[in-house]
Amino acid sequence: MPLWPSDPPVEFTPIAEWTQAGYYLRRFAMGEHSGTHINAPKSFDPQGASIDSYSAESLVVPAIAINVCEAAARNPDYALTVADILAWEAQYGLIPAETMVLLYTGWQAKWSDAIAFFNRDAAGQAHFPGFGAEATQFLLEQRQIAGVGIDTHGVDPGYDLSFATNTQVLARSRLVLENLTHLDQIPPTGATLIIGILRLQDGSGSPAAVIALVP
């Protein structure tokens, strides 16, 4: 799977085989932000909360989905704007408080091709869409959202090395989900997410199994 450049590879090591031990067992190792995953505040703030501090209740949340596939296809650096949010609300109503905002960019279709997924230029800079910093601030302050999620490797656009959306959301101990898939099956409103995590002590995040219940 596509891995962030500094992340360790996923490794499986056989520990017990049927022929010798009578049962089969492997050890596996991976980075805390591998595959579909959730970020914790500790990933950007040494004093921030770790993934094991999230309550079970906080991991079951209503969700809305904003589709920016057409804009992202034209411009891989596309960043969600406040205008996009207001346009969505004009059609579907105000985003309720404590709701997860999912951004469907179409990037999930590139998952099997790491080169296309990161879309790096000659200088090595990644180009993929995400949440604009101003839009994130609006969602947090004006809509009191539960968090954000996306089908790319980062809720921040690839060019944003300040990680403005991650830092804003996690500073409020809200949820950040990355490398989501099947967002094409999420309706604009009415879904509920159930986020399964590994409750890693002092973890900066965790691989996540995210289930969407749709009406």
C-alpha cells in the first residue's frame, strides 16, 4: 500500500507453522499511520492526547460527505473552501455540530498506484487535494464538527507542509481520518461512522477499521 515516505514498511514474520507447532501464527509490524488510519493529537504535539485516550463514544459519529471530485480532477492541489461548504449547505442544510466531515476527492481510485497516489513533481513535492486551512477553521469554529476525513494520505493538501488542518483539528482533540475508501458510497447526509482502533498506549495514531452505516 502507499506509505508516507518516513513510515516503516509493513512486515510479517512467521512465528509458528502447522508442520512444527501444530498451529499457525505470525508477528506483524507497521507504522501507526499505515493504511486507513486515525491521527491523535500526540502526532503533532508532544503534550497532546494519545490514541488510547479516545472514548468509545467519541468513535461513533454522524457523518456528511462533500464531493469535490470534479475540482480535484482539474486541479490536484485543490483545497476545500468556505464557499464549497456554504454551497453544500445551501443544498443539504447546515452541518450539525459533532458531525464528521468527509471529503470525497476521487483519490481512492489511485490507491493501487503509489506514484499516482502521491503525485510527486520533479522536486519531490506531493500534489493531492485536501481541506483548506480557512475551511477547516470555519468548520471547527462555526459548525463545531467532530472531525474530518479524506480518501488521500492527508487531510491537508499535499503541498501544505505546515499540516494546518491536522494541527487545527487535533489541537481540539477532534478526529482525523486518512486513506478512507468507498466514499463514493457515502450519501451527502445520514451516514454514521463506527471507527475501530488499536488502543495503543501513548500512540500517535492507529490503523483504523472504519464502518459506515448508511440509511
